[in-house]
Amino acid sequence: MVPVPYRVLRVSRDTHDTVTIALEPPAARDTPAAGTGFAPGQFNMLYLFGLGEVPISISGDPAKPGALVHTVRAVGPVTRALRGLRRGAVVGVRGPYGSAWPLGEAAGHDVVIMAGGIGLAPLRPAIHDLLAQRGRYGKVVLLYGARTPGDLLYMRQLERWRGRFDAQIEVTVDAAPPGAWLGHVGVAGTLLPRAEFDAARAVALVCGPEVMMRFAIADLRHRGLAPEQIYLSMERNMRCAIGLCGHCQFGPAFVCKDGPVFRYDRLAPFLGVREF
Amino acid sequence: MARSAPQTLRTLTVDGLDALLQALRRRGYRLVGPTLRDGAIIYDEIASAADLPAGWTDVQDGGTYRVERRNDQALFGYPVGPHSWKRFLFPAATRLWRARRTDQGFEVDDTREDAPRYAFIGVRGCDLHAIAIQDRVFLEGPHVDPAYKALRDGAFVVAVNCGQAGGTCFCVSMKTGPRVTAGFDLALTEVLEDGRHEFIVETGTDRGAEVLREVPAADGPPDAADAIERTVARAAAQMGRTMDTTGIKELLYRNLDHPRWDNVAARCLTCANCTMVCPTCFCSSVEDTTDLTGEHAERWRRWDSCFTMDFSYIHSGNVRTSPKSRYRQWMTHKLGSWIDQFGTSGCVGCGRCITWCPVGIDITEEVRAIRDSEAPPPGGTAPPGHDGSEEPHDA
Amino acid sequence: MRDLSDLLADHPFFRGLRPDDMALIAGCGSNVHYTGNEMVFREGAAADHFYLLRHGRVALEIASPERGALTVLTVGAGDVVGWSWLVPPYRMSCDARALEPVRATQFDGACIRRKCEEDPRLGYELLKRFAGVIGQRLRATRLQLLDVYGTRV
């Protein structure tokens, strides 16, 4: 349970406060345990020497094992320092930890993905996987909402996905400056009535701020999905990542080891309870 | 819990008990047992039976604790004090690893100094269960905690059947005592009757039997089994508190918005005393530090508490800002969600959280208030959602 | 071309209406189209119509003298637009502008409103449905207002 030093291969700037960092594992002979294998939805603990450690979802393509990719939004001391890293810097990595999106169970079903803000990052490996094995699934829909056009992640990739014509990719923003944005305006849920999928045979994957997820789930339920068809990725204070430190409890669950991906019906009684 | 197979009970005199302690020391164990210090009976390293609090007891109630003289020379004539054994198995601060900068970035050294081998003297039923509960947390999940494992593997447990319960005890309700049934190497029952002062010894493990063979112990006496039952029956009759645990998880889950949480929040100081004295509370923080040169870093684990504000911090905010939500988290975890997480209650009925709460908040009373509000007692007039037995408080 | 009644019967918004109600509403509908950038309606105008969008997207906007037209929401095929015809003072509450070529069915709200006044049962049926649209708009607007993706600093 100690961090393994990885080297920064490249840092790309996504938005004013968000970067995507690709990490190269150390040579296998030094640390046999190190690698880049993970399941979509899992996270790593990223450590900066002496400064601290933060849980960050893995946002890369699971089929490309050369590098471990994380998208980091600068919101605290450690994430701000991560945003400032250059090629060659060293980041300690523990993981991967946590539960994964139910891609196996989703085979043969329509898959509708609702992402809000940085919530697209932990969903991106799942989207890579869905599109790589497109034939295994029914319809694939991504509804992605962000604050403004300038806050959108992975725009070039979204365009490429849209260009495949075998997935419905819809992007929306809460607000846009006049004239500069020709896309959708409104929260992700407003796109749901126009999303093409069969509610009876759909699996929904939801990730974003908790309020956004609550509203998205209400919209999905309204569209006809049962609680058992909806999965969400929760955020709580994760310190040890292995269920020992107690910080990330959400009722019966430890978000770090039982989650972060949960089937909604398991959390439904507690979601929305104030200060839970 | 299954009783161990019928066995020959043995008896030690007070001197024989000391011989047992010395036999454990010879085997390399560091003795830890109850001893009187600063007006409380605490657990600390002891050298011999002479360090045990002979002739002392304590008086406990919500928010109060004081030691008193007994009118005999009992060595275990008191219930549990502020310390629990987690202090030794799960120390308040543990260095998890240290690291130094290198050309390759950094190098982590997580080798541990050899863990001390403790012999715990006088572990009560409640605390035996508490150790078993922490075993589930640290040893029986998907991730084993190596620091805890090293200390736990080395520990020798001399349990004691409680003959003296306290004002805040409720192990009978939690089915954790006073009789010890498992999880010990040796178990003592202190018999102080008709001028007798001796210890009946039950053997729990082979290594317990082995140590006992080195000590001058006698067989019997013939009424040994009855003497044990008489002793624990006395303690069972002294329970100062009770808790009805029927459907308690569901009770708490369906009352997350109960007005009683506001009532308790008006009294709770969020001081975290209850979590510090609780023998099962296991939450910890992780702290990364460097020295002034920036060349060396360490990671420390320290006891943390769900009563602190930052406990629930997620970027740019804390989830549980109100005392109400933090008390609710502690109590619903301890008595409810713990069952979902670990298949057992997190409460062993030791009563420490009641005794050491500076304002005397009583977990048994809080449960009762919520339960009674759902089903008012016959003839009672309290409407659902409000309890008629509110304690006075400044609101 | 399919009959307008069939189209309405398939739409979730109109589902469950009595056939005679459906026929009445269909009788008040006519097909309209707008070129990209064309105004569908303007804030403050008499609210005599509502729309069922069938193709293309429409921006609901509020014009601000110093910032220009601020888009509050974009709507598209399948969406019902316009609820002001049912609620006094029967004035449009924002601008609606076609973002691309738009085909829609326009309903004569003023006519249906008169029927509703005569037949409160029909009025209640429609009010329930349009209250749903208003509720959705309100929920979406609240969520936008919360700025859930912003950081609290």
C-alpha cells in the first residue's frame, strides 16, 4: 500500500483549471506490481512527494496500456500542484482501487451515459470500451453537460465520436456567451427526451456533482428506467482507498472499496438525506 | 458463540497470578494491564501483579467517573476505564512509511520495526468482542492492515470474567458479556468469597495451556464452574444501562430526519471523546509530511473522529457541517451501518462513551428516545416523532 | 402524410387524452416552418400559440442590451414549446429563435383556451400537461442557477 513512482509523459491542458496527465509506469523489473491495467470507473491515489495524496479517476483508454491517464481539476493544494507538473516529473501512484462501471452486464443493452463537468473523466474509459466493442451493445448515448463551452473536456475526442455515427453524442452547457456557441443550452436532463434508447432495455451510467446526479436520476426514472438500471459514481472524502480509514462512508457503503460505482437502488434511501 | 469444550478448571492464588505474569514476561511478552494512575484505572505496562489496582473500584455514570476504595483487596473489582486495548493494537499514531528523494523520484521504505508482543491482562467480555470487531475491520476485509496484524498476531490475551459492572455498562444487552466465551488464551475469574481470594483459570488455546503448565496452579475447586457463574451473574445484575437492539439498524435508517437528532445536537460538543474512548472506533486520518530539507517524507496514520468538521471534506466543502449530522453519523454507524459493513454491531456495551461524554450524552437513552417515539408506551401521550422524555437542555 | 391526430396520439405529451379532445386539438394545429435564425415568437407578444417541434432546434432567449441575446435553454424535436397561452396574462415570457431550419406544428392556443373555459375538464387535462412543461423548465433553471459545476471558493 505504498505509492510507486511514475513519470509524467505529457500534460495536456483541457480547460483553465483542468489538465490531463499521462503517466509512464516504472520499468517492470524495478517494481513488478506497477502497471497500467484498470477497469473503467476505478481510481488511483496520486501522491506528490511530501505534499499529499488525492483520489483521481482513471480517464484513459483501457485498451492502451502504455500510459496511465488521469484528468485532474485544480481544487486544492495537491491538485493545484498536479496541474503544474511538467514532463519528467514524478508522481506516486497507488491503485487501481474501487468498483467499475458494469460494462459486462450492459452487453446486449442500450447504454445511456449522463456526465456532468469533470464527471466525464471517470466515464471516458467506459466510453472507449463501449465504442471499441460497439457490436456488443444496443444503442449508445452520451449526454454531457458542463458549465460553459470553455469548461468542456475532450472536445476533439467528442467530435471524433460523433463522427462515427454509431453513437448519439450530445453536449450541453448551462450558459454560453451570445453568438459563440451553437450547441445545446440547458442541463443534461433536458436532452433526455430526445435521446434515442429503449428505457426498458437500457443501462444508465451517471457521474457528476451529486446534485446533478440526483436530478439526472429523477429524469431517468421519469423516462422509465428502474432503479436497478441506473449506476452512479459517488464522491466522498477518500484517504486510504482501502476501506480502513472510515472517511468515505456513505451509510452502509465505503465509497472507496464498495464504490465509487454503485447501483442506484443500493444508495437510493440515503441519496438526498441532508449532510449524510 | 460456542463455549469451549468442557475442560479441567484450575485455580491460582494471588501469588500464582503473579507467577503467571512472570511466566509471560519470561516468554518475551510486555505485560499490559489495569493500573491506578491520575485518579483513574487505565491500561498500561505493568511489571507484576503488585501494579494491579488492588482494593480499588470506580463509580461511573453519564459524564462522571471516580475511583473509590473497595472493602476488599480485589484486583479486578471495577469495570472498564477510559482506555481500551485498541490503544495497543491500533496506536493513536502510526508511521506507515517513510520516503526519500532519489534520482528516480523517490524511494519508499515501509519496513516496520518489530512489533512489540503484548500480553493483555484482564480483558473483559466487552473488550474481547471489541478486539474481534476490530479484527474484522483490519484483518478480515479485502485489505489487511499490516501494522494491526503484526501487533495482533503477537498479542496474548488473559481475559477476566467480570464480577463488577458499572453504572454505564450494558454488555448484557449487546450480548458481549459479562461471561467471556472466546478470543482468549486464558480466562480468569476472581473469586472473593468467605475469605477465599483466588482465580479460577479457563484455558482457551494451546499456548495458554502451555504457559499455565509453568505456573503453580491447583485443580478445581469442585465448585469452580458454579463460582464462575455466580461471579458473572453478580455483574449481569449490576448493569447500569440497557439497550433494546431489536431491528436497530432499520430503526435508525428510517429515522435519519428524526427531531431527536436536533435534541442531542443541542447538547453535543462534538469533542470526539466518545470516539476516542470507544474500543471499536477505527477511523483514522492520513498525514503526509516532509522535513525541512524536503528530502525526506513520511506518512502517518492518526486516530481521527467523525465528530471533526474536516472528516467529511470533499473539495471545497464539508458534507457534515452540523453537530446533528455528525452525531447521527457516529450513532447510525456504530449501531446500524456497521452491521451492513461488518456483519456485527459496532457497539459492545462497554459504556465508555457515556461515562466520558463531558455532557453525559447516553447512547442507550438516544436509542430509546427514537424507539419510543415510534411506539408510544401504553397510556403515553407523546405524538410520533416527538419524545416525551426530553432531557432539560439550553436550546 | 400522416394525420395530425396520429402524430399527437404517439406523443407522450398528449398520451391518454380522449379522442374527441385529441381531435379538437388536432383541428387547431397547422404545420409551420422557420428558416435558421428566424424568430418563432418574441417576449411580451400575445401568447396565442404553442408549438410541437418536429425537426430542428429552437433557442429560448432573453435579450440583454449590453450582452445581446442570452440563451436560457435550447429545445428540439419532440419538445412542446410555449405555455403562456394557458396562463394569464397570456404573454410570451421569452424570445424563441430557430437555430436551424425548423419544422413544427403550431396550435391555436387562443382557440383551445376558449374551449377550456367552456369545458373545465379539458382545461384541467391540458393544465396538468402544461404544468409539467413549466415544472421541467423550472427544475432545469434551478439546476443552472445552482452552478453545480463551479467550485465554492
